[in-house]
Amino acid sequence: MKSSVIVFPGSNCDRDIAVALEKMQFKNQMIWHKETKLPKSDLIVLPGGFSYGDYLRSGAIAGKSLIIDEVIKAANNGCLVLGICNGFQILTETGLLKGTLLRNKNLKFINKDIQVKVMNNETKFSNKYKKNEVLKINIAHNEGNFFTDDNHLRDLKENNLIAFKYCNEKGNVDDQSNPNGSLENIAGIYNSKKNILGMMPHPERMVDKLISNTDGINLFSSLLN
Amino acid sequence: MKFSITVTLKKDVLDPQGKVVQNTLVNLGMNLKNIRQGKYFEVEVEEKDQIKAEREVNEMCKKLLVNLIIEDFKINKI
Amino acid sequence: MKISNKIIESHGLNTQEFKDIKKLLKREPNLLELGIFSAMWNEHCSYKSSRLHLKKLPTRGKQVIQGPGENAGVIDIEDNDAIVFKIESHNHPSFIEPYQGAATGVGGILRDVFTMGARPIALLNSIHFGSPSHPKTKSLLNGVISGIGGYGNCIGIPTVAGETKFDETYNENNLVNAMAVGLVQKDKIFYSKAEGLNKSVVYVGSKTGRDGIHGASMASAEFDENTEEKKPTVQVGDPFTEKLLMEACLELMKDNSIISIQDMGAAGLTSSSVEMASKGSLGIELELDKVPCREENMTPYEMMLSESQERMLIILEDNKEKDAKKIFDKWDLDFVVIGKTTNTNNLTLKFNGKVEGEIPIEALATKAPIYDRKWVRKKILKKKIEFKNLKKIKIEDALLKILSSPNHSNKSWITNQYDQDVMCDTVQRSGSDAAIIRIHNKDKAIAVSVDSSANYCKSHPITGGKQIVCENWRNLISVGAKPLAITNCLNFGNPENENVMGEFAECLEGIKEACEFLNYPVVSGNVSFYNGTNKKNINPTPVIGGVGLINKLSKPMSHNFKKEQSVIILLGKTFGHLEQSCFLKENYSIIDGMPPEINFLNEKNNGENILKLIQNNLLLSVHDISSGGLIVALSEMSISSNYGIKIQKPKKLANLFEYFFGEDQGRYILEVDINNLTKTEKILKDNNIYYENIGFTQKDFFEIEGEIKISVKDLAKINNEWYNNY
């Protein structure tokens, strides 16, 4: 399976996702944001980091890159797109995903391992996970507080487009397990066609037992399935 | 009484955000010489005497809203 | 313009120094030249008060590729890999504007590392604040932590370890020491020595503004009531531009275009150009009208002294300009040829074709004054503490007082604000004895730790100096790493005060002895003097940053208990030294007394055998004993694991407080599976290591028979409160 990781000035989790993809046997290429053409890809990844320093608004400036038009075209043609952390922010700025990521409720950067629940295990990104499986996964962000309007929220719920929700070890979705104040503990969402996934936690940080755990592996295995 | 407070970076202080925003606008085909990013507040106070009210707003700026080391501010009655 | 005494003074120079300048130039300097001398001859750049003493430090070893004198130190970690590292202070700016002061401190130290060709892989920091009740402390704490996180997180380098301490000695002078560690191939290290005539001198990075003009001079001046007036000199950091600069430099370094490279740090364009030329015994000519400026109408004076961040100076090989510029264009950074190397041995500054200043390089670099400042040895206090007169307390209360104190409380509130996991090579994070960073794509790792003991250094500088090196060494041993070398940040008060200078000289004596004995040389470092306000100087605070190597990384060694019913071994003899202890300070506010003695033979023997035990997979967990003594170390092992202990009271020592809270050095706690006990004891016995089996791990309760029984959950709760409530 072929993947393309878009690298913006200030992206800094690009190497991490490339390492994870290659470990999972993807044929990966790194694409500089100034490119105007995307190679034929099965999966496009917008990595985590601080593209453009998060200046103005996180992801706002990256969202205006030349390459984004190609990403939008590919996404509309059904290509799989994965936006992680800053990548998720960029997806909302481009409109490929609705909603927005606001400043964390406690106004501080948070880096820790938290739990998320797999809300929909029937997508290209999640079919290797069990329904309601609880994953231990790393977050590292300043603006991870997902917010959207009532219409979109209803749409997300009715069409099973919520990918992950923050929860505790037992799988209970509650206030205490919400690290950043996200609306209804939402940690990741799909678009209506379910070919685009935006998520705040970092699955690429969870593929190596020595460093953390391997709860992220099944996201990549699902894609290869 | 309502006031607006505009907070800007002092003249010689680096504005990393303004720099990036300027380059992006230029890349989008816009024409501009310079842009600096600041903050804007609107505050409503109970005090009815304008001079006293402005003094209060001034206090707010000095005590909290403005980083006097690197920022300037302007108060305007709305 | 006539140079008045007032102008000389405002440049931080004294009348003798001005006379020396006139002698070297054979004439009076103009204002531009005076400014340049003031930047190069101030304490921060010239080390004039410290050089004589620093010379005594051991800087060599089989493992040392580059010692002090370059942008950072370099050590060999085998397999063509090398580690580049250094620690630096940014104290005075952090007091004035804590966020930007701390942020630019991180930025500066990162540049020192990647300028040598190393990709930074870890950040550490040692930060010290005044008493929590002091009105400035809270905002300084918040500002510094936000600044460190804001810069490090944005540039994408994990901040993996550090220490945060509070003491009223820092009330008006907080300390921010930032350390960076980078990875480089041994045959791809870049140095700052300029070579070759007529080579292009290239300016890359951010444009130059009026930031920090005379910042280097500010760092060399004490604070007084007029400090507030110095405000405009604080620089604003731009971590995004630094990320671009780092990637562009590392990309350019892939081939052979760069002859030499140095970052523009303190004293910006001045120090970088002078130091590069001096090392290469060359002259350098700059055309200042070519310098990319952010502000209009900047003068040569401003350009030479500006401390605008995120800039580098490169001496480039012939015919490489076009390709090099392409790389910097890709990353949207300025790349301008602003001068060339010459054989005049002068720093020649031209502006619009006219020579505005000309100074012999050596006058600035090597002819800076060296002061042999008067110093006195610390008098040993004969005052003994009368323990029997102290108010009676329970062991449990004494312990909880320590665990709930700001200096011993759980620091997750801080460390959760730093991204520790970016780059996906962090094997062990903050909260351990040392952090462990895997060498990318390899089976080996480095361990890093940063340590200080200002109270020991204050009470007996020589012993304090020895102790901090030993403690840092022990922290690396405790995670299974072979300690290789250190960087040091020496934070002291006014060197013109003979007591302060004595503290400096004696701490260095102690550091020297310990480094020599342990084969743990100093490869880089920084001196920060004048940390004082209105004649009150801070306690001597030398900070040691150490790096060790773990050759074959299987499972990291950590200090959290792994299971119940393991044997707990106390390694090293306990004499019960309570003077200068955390116990006395927190429970009785007593800060008198001598620090504990260092026995180098025991330190070395104990440490080397612990490494042996770890390498033979005989240990479940290891923790070194430091501030707070045995009981605090045991608490830390419990709190981090949720396993408790069951310890008997010591049979020999009568005074329980001495046993449990004494801060005797060279000791460790080992957790050993009962099946490995015999093998472990044999190694200890064969190597003449004193040890005691003091008890077992157990579920739920932290128990010392007859003295304490408290649930580990409660212990953890008390330990976790302070920062959240502050």
C-alpha cells in the first residue's frame, strides 16, 4: 500500500509517522508542501507538529499550502486521508472535516498517555479493532479541544462518524477522562464518506513496545486489510 | 461605560506571527508592506465618570491584560 | 563622538579596561568599537573572572572527541556515533521576562548543538525559583515553564528531564539553565574554526532587529532598583524559524560546503565573527549594509550588537553559494554573503563602502582581561546541632512534610506541559533517576540527567562540588548507563566579592576531584556570575548535566517497584548524617551544618557493581539515595509503582531519624527477586560492598514496623498536591 506524508514547515512528527508506516510495510514517500502534484497514493497523511509555528491559528496557514488542493482533490476521489494532531487541525481549517480544535480547557499544553474508546470499528481505519475497544494512546497538544455546531454533532452521532472518545481504563466516557474539554469527549472523527479520519492522539507513538505499547498498530493493520 | 483596548507589540519587538502571516498573504497574491498581530479587548465598567472609568481600565491593562515588557496599549471609549 | 566616563561605564567596562583597549588599538576606540569590546570583554563572553579556575577542570578522556572551547562538547558513543551536548544559563532575561527569557535560553542552547552538525534529540532544564510565598515566584514559575514548553514543543524536540527547586536565595534572581543533547556521526562534526582566505562569510536565518542590544552586558550586571529600566533588551524567540533554520543547516551539512559554522548567540554577529576568525588566526571583513534587517535605519552599532535570535554565521567553500542558497530558499530563510575572510587579522567593519571600525581580532578574543580575583576559603562551621533539643515529631509526620513540600512534590504538573515523546525514541521519561533516549534505529541508548545541591555547596563548597558530580554519576548508574562525561553550568553571585569567588574556586576544586576520580570529564559548560541583587548573592549553584551510554538496550532500568515479595537491599553504609538534610530544613527550618562526606572509593565500587548487577539481569529496580535520605527514596519507589514496603527498624543505629533521613552518600536501594538474591549477594560480597537486606515489597502499604503504616495511595495523594494547589 502506498502512502504519502505531507511535510509542512514546522511539522515535526513526520519522521515518526514515516517510521511507523514503513514498519507496517507501507511504501511511503515524503511530500514537501511546495509540491504541486501528489504521487498516486492509497493513503495521505497530514502529520503532527507545529506547522507554521501554530501561528495565527493552528493549521490555518498550512491549510493554504499549494499541496492542499491536491489533497482535497484526492480526498474527494475517495483517497484515504489521515490527519494526526496538527494534521487534524489542518483538515478542519481546509473544510475536509467540519468542526474546529480550540485551546485546551486548562489553557496548557498536555502530554500524557490517555485512553480512548473505538466508537466505530467498521471503517478502513478501524476494522482490526474490537467494538468499544479501549486503547492507551499518547496525546501532546495545546489546541485539542474539539468543538462543532449542533447540526454537525447530530450528524456525527446519527451516522456513526465519531471515531474515538476519551475514556477511562474501564471504557467509561466521563469528564475526568477528558484531557482537554472536547465536546462529548470526542478525540477523532470521520467525514461522511469515512475516507478521512482526523484524530488528536498519536497512533504513530504506539507501535513500539520498548517506547510505549502497540495499541496503535491495528490502525495501520486495518488500512492494509 | 464601554471601552476597547488594543494591545500591540512594541515597535522593536519581533513578531513571529506577523512575519508568517505576511508571507502567507503575499503567497496568496495580496499586496502588503507589513502586518503585525495584536490583541483586542472590549470591557464594560460600572463607573459612570469617564475619567475615573478610563483610570480603572488603565489599571486593568497594567495589572493583567498587557505585558508591559513587550507590549503597548491604547484605550478608546466605545 | 568623545567617549566619556559615563559611556564607558554604561558599556559595563571599567577605566582600566578602557586603558587596555586604548593600548591595544594604539588609539581611542570609536563608539562602535567600544560597543564591540564591551560585548566581547564582558563576563559572559570572555569568562574573565572564571578562566583561571576553569583551566583546572579535567577535560580529557578516551571518550572525549571535543572538550570545552567549541560551541558544545562531543563524546564518542561507539559505532561512529557521537553525542554533542552543553548546558547554558539564561538567568537574567528570565527574571525580566520569564516566558521569553526561558524560551530564548532553549533556542540558544539548541543552536549550540546543531551548529556542530548534530540533530538535537533531547532537552533538559534545571530551574530554580525563590520561596513560593515570594510575590514574584508564581508568575516566574508559570512563565518559565510555559516558555520552555512553548519553544521545545514547537521545534519538536522532547524535553525529557530536569529539576525544579525553590529556595529563598533565588527570590530576586531565579535561574534557568537549559541543556541540549544531539546525535551526530563522528566523521560529520562541524567546528567553528574559520579556514581559508577570501572565503565567503554567509549570514543565514532571521533578520536582525534591535533585540537585546547589550544583553551580554546585562547578564554581567547585578540587578538593582533600576533593573526594570533594562526591560527593552529582552529578545523574543521564534521556535518556528529555529525549526526551519535547524532543518536547513542539517540539510546543508549533508555535503561538504561548510568550512565552519557558528550560531549568533550572546553578542550576536560580533561574537560569532570574532570567535570564528580567532580560532582560524584569520581576519574577517564584514559589509554591514548587506546584513538583512528587520527594522529601518539600523546603525552598524546596532547590527553588531543585536542579539536577534535564530541566526547563524557560515564560512562557505568556494563555488557553493548557489546550491547552499537553494536550501535556505526552500526553507524561506535569509541567506546573504556579508563578508569574507582576510589575512589582516583584523575585524574590519564596512558600511556603505566606508570603514566604520577596525579592531585586531586577538584584542577581542584572546587579549580580554583575565582576572585572578581575590578569594577566601569557606570557614568550616564548628557549630553542632543539638538534636536532643529539637521538638519531638513522629517519623510519619516528618516524612509527609518532606513529600508534600514544593521541592519534593510530584512534578507531573510541570512535565505534562512538555512533549516528552516526540521523535519516538524516549524510552524513559521525567520522574526517573535519568531519562533514556534510544539512538534512532539502533539497539543502544543514552541516559541523561541534570543535578545540583546548592545547600551543600553553600555550607561546604568543596564537598558540595564533589557531591553533585557523584550524584549525577549515580543517577546514570541507576538506569544502567555507563557515565561518560558532563557539562556544567556554574551559577554564582558577584565574583568581585571574595566569599563568592571562594565558593566558585572551591566548588570547582570539588568538581575537579570527583571528575578525575570517576573518569567523568567536563566537555562543555557555562558560567553565570552576578546572580545577586543589591549585594545579596545567591547560594552557589553549580549544575551538572551528565550523559551515559547503555550499550545494549533491552528493558530500561527504572526505580518503580516491580512486584510484591521482592527483597529490598540497602547498598552502602548508613552513618546517619543529618546535618544539611532535607529533614532538618523541612521540619525544623535548620539550614546549618556540614554536608555529608564523599568517599570516592565506595562511590566507584558501588556504582560499577550495580552496573554489573543490572547487566546480569539480577535487579528489578534501582534508585539512588539523595535528598531526604533512605525513607524518601523508598517512598519514591512506592509512589511510582503502587507497591508498598515492609521494613524492619535498623538494629544498630539507635536514632531512627538518623537512619531513615540521613543523607549519607554513595548509597542505592535495590529491588531483587528472591530467586536472584543469592547471586546478587555473592557479587556484592565478592566486591566488598556493604549492604543490608532491609525488608520486602508488599501490596498496598508503606510500612516500617512499629513506626509507620500508610497506604501507598495516600502517600501518592499527599505527594501530588502541592503543584495542583499552588
